[in-house]
Amino acid sequence: MSETFIDRLDRYKEYAGLNDNQITIKSGLTVGIINSARKRGSSLSGENIEKILRAFKDINARWLLTGEGEMIQNDGAFAASNSNNDSLTIYLGKENKELKVKNEELNREIGKLEGQIIELKKRVLVEDVAKCVIASGSDLAVENT
């Protein structure tokens, strides 16, 4: 099965770190229209595709419509027409996604280290109690905690 318009739009979404809602709002589309087209296995109207292309000037229209060429325009016309804000938004979206993944990894590592600290504190407490018992005589009872 060949790639559909919606498949290509989804690829762009992933590349740009966007979701359906963000594309809908920025393009001025009807809420839910992208997901509805996805579920129906259809495309969007020409008018709606034009709105997407006007809102996301870095998308190569030929690629979005036919799958031919590169996803992102790299020609001088794009560079002249594209606002720096669009490129910056896409870049920051990708960076934010990468930072969220790194943050999750670090939080998991912190959880492991906190568990190790708790175990070490328990061990030290037991060893300290044992040392106190030895120092004060063998007639004291030792409770394990």
C-alpha cells in the first residue's frame, strides 16, 4: 500500500514535533478534521491542504501531495518566504521532545539512586546498632529493623 496524504502529514508532524491540534489551530482548520480523514482513509480538501501549506511554509507541497521529492523545501524561495519564527518553533519543538526524553531517563536514574541510598542507610543503621551492642556487652538484645 502506498503512502497517503495523511501518512505524509503524520511524518511531517513527527519531524516538526507537532500534534493534530497544533496543525489544526495554526492552519485554521476545523477541529478534528485531520483525525476524521485519517479514520476514513481519505485526504483533505484542496482548500484545507492550501491552509496547511500556507501555515507551514517549510513543507514541500509536491512531497505532501504526491510523495515525490523531499519533505522539507531547501530552496532559496523557501528561505526568502519562511519566517525565522517557523523554523525556530520547529527546532525548539524537536529540542523540547529530546529534552523530555532525557529528563525521563534522569528521573528514572534518580529513582534508582534514591532506592540505593535508602538501602545503604538501613545497612548503616543495622551496623551501628550491632557495634553498640558489642561495645556495651553481650547481654543487650538486638532488634533488626
